[in-house]
Amino acid sequence: MHQTRNPDHRIVVTGLGALTNLGHDAPSTWEAMREGRSGISCIEESGFERYEGWNVRIAGQVKDWDPTRRIDRREAKRLDRVTLLGVYAADEAVSHSGIEFDKIDTDRCGVVIGSGIGGIQTIEDGVYTLQNRGPARLSPFTVPRLMVNATTGNISIRFGLKGPASAHATACASSGHAIGDAMGYLRRGEADVMLVGGTEAAVTPLCIGAFMTMKALSLRNDDPSKASRPFDVDRDGFVLAEGAAMFIIETLEHATARGATIYAELVGFGNSADAGHITAPDPEGRGAVRSMRAALKDARLAADDIDYINAHGTSTPLGDRAEVAAVCDLFGDHARSSAGGTLLMSSTKSMHGHTLGASGAVELIACVHAVRDGVVPPTINMDHADDGFDMDFVAHEARERPIRYAMNNTFGFGGHNVTLIVKRFEG
């Protein structure tokens, strides 16, 4: 499926914000991606001390971070970590954009945020309190803290945004869907400005334990920085991570009228369903092909127009193989190194791990900078490509190259596939 493009409403990115294990803002997050630095480390205990028997002890945690730098201390105490991350990144995006919401019509400004799991720490703590201390000791803030839409609600309240507002929860595709949804509001003329992105804070005992029992996580505890290795023959699973990334996107007319700095243009959105298995991807990547093809159609582009793909690239044996199959099927010789193809594809998850529902937004940071700066971030730890992976994965080091169009793929449990296309802004 894809949205019908309205050429009268071009969509531009005018503000970026991020809070990740690579950096506590968008510039430092991009700098780490560009330099090929890993944010994976040993898990700092937070509830994990209650239990024994962990054979996964690594994750991509946001460490040494003080939320009160941007959020009032009393307000922060009422929010789950997932919302703290999201509001913090949103505040940066707003500041970065230079937008002044008190001077524009906020009925035409909205919020769409994606999160695959929502306030899971609140849920886990609530169950522990219920079992050990009884229902009377549950916090009255439990429900507004755990809601998947809590980040959307708190951001709209914080900035007084009264336009379209929703939350998306489609597993790892959540923030990709959120951004695509927001693009639709702008294209249809239902809004002038949208604050969009994704947030996730799932490095918790339940989530680590659940993915661990599925045998989905890397067991490379002795060398955390080498654990996430998309497309490498020795990959053994993904590394769970937390983080948030937010954007101000608006119509070109609105951005131009207020004299905004424009960082990139959003030109394509596509999505599809595998309709096959609740956790495993289609082995041939047919759903991913449909999503990418829909985004190309939406952007009115041919496959050869794409210069760079920021892959979903989780570092799982099945997922990486399905994505490579899909890309080679759709892009043909443009993707194949042996045929002289020039398409570049990398996975920044090799550095920051898998942020689940925030993935699409975190990785859009890389795509925006790729087209703006002419730099493709690397896939670190990609020592030996798996058999048949005939592509240029930008191994180990960033590559300087003019990028006009970048594609961003996010695929989620449930068979959800989302593709976004970013264009270098050329006026």
C-alpha cells in the first residue's frame, strides 16, 4: 500500500533531535555513526538483580543521561523512561528547527510517534509491586505512564499542538509508520507542521528475557562492541537497544515562509504486510519488495535513482538474508557488486543496536545526513559477508559520496514492512 502523492505539498525536514547510546543529541549521534563507534555495552543493573540465569548481558543502553536538562524534575517523575526519552528528543528537535509554536496556528500542528512496546518498565514494576505489596501500593500514574500513546500525549501538551495526533505500535516498523502517517497529513493539507519520530525503552528484564528465550539475541557478552554484526557470516542475533529520535517536518511553503533551514526532503513512503509468520520474515523478502516498490512509486522514482539504503539489518540470520534477497530482487544489477552496481547499503544497527519501534526514526537521522553531507555511515563488524551477499555494505568505515536519494527500511514482527525515501534538498 502507498499514499497518493500531492505534488502541491512537498515535505521537508527542518529540525532533528535524538537521544541514543551513541550520543545525547542528534549531532553527537550522527558523529558516532559517521565515525563507526559502537554504543553497545554491558547492561547496568536495573531490576536485573532480582533474577538469575542471564546468558545475555549486553545491550545498547542510554547511560550518564540527566533528563532534567530538558524536563522539569517533578514532571520527569511522572513519566516512564520511554516517554522521557521521547520528550527529551522532541524538545531538541523543536529547538533545532527554530519554530515558535506560540506564533503560529497550532490547530494545524500535530504529533505522531511510534513505539513498539511503550511503558514496559512501568508494567514490570507494577506487576512486581502488585505481587509483593498489593494493589493499594500501585502508583496512580501507572496507566498514564504505561500507555503506548503517552509520548504523543505528553508532547502535544508540552508544545500545545492541537492538530492531528496519534501513536503507532507496529513492532519495529512503528516509527516508520508514524513518519509515513504524518507525511499524509501534510500532503493532504490537514496540517502545516508535524512533530514525528519514535521512542523505545525496552532494555528491561522482561524484554531481555523474552527475546533471550526466543534465541533472537547475540550472546557475544565478552566483546559487546563486536556483538551487532549485520550481514556478517558470524552474526548470532541482534542486540536490544533503547533510544529516541524526533523530527520537525513541514510543508515546503510553511518552512519557506518562516525562513527555516531545510535539511532534507521526504519524497516517498510505502508499506506492506508479509501475511506469513508472526515473527519470521518472508524468506524471499517479498513483502519488503512490495514496500520498497510502493515507496519508489510514491516518490516517482526508478530503482536506479536510489544511491543509498539504510537497511533494517538487525544482525539476525533470517532477517538479513531476507532483506538482501529483497534488495537484489528489486534493484537487480544496481545492487550487485559483481555486476558493477553502485548502490550502497549499510546498517547503523551495527553501532547502536536494535531500538525496536524507534528504529525507523533513529536511522532516519543517518539518511538525512547522508543526503545533506554526502557521507554514508558504515556497517561495522562486517568482516566477512555471508554467502551470496553480493552487495557493498560499506564495511567498517564511512564512505564519502554524493547521495541524492536515500532509502530507509524498517521491518517488524507481525510482518510489517515500511520504506521511506529521503531526497537531498535542492530548492
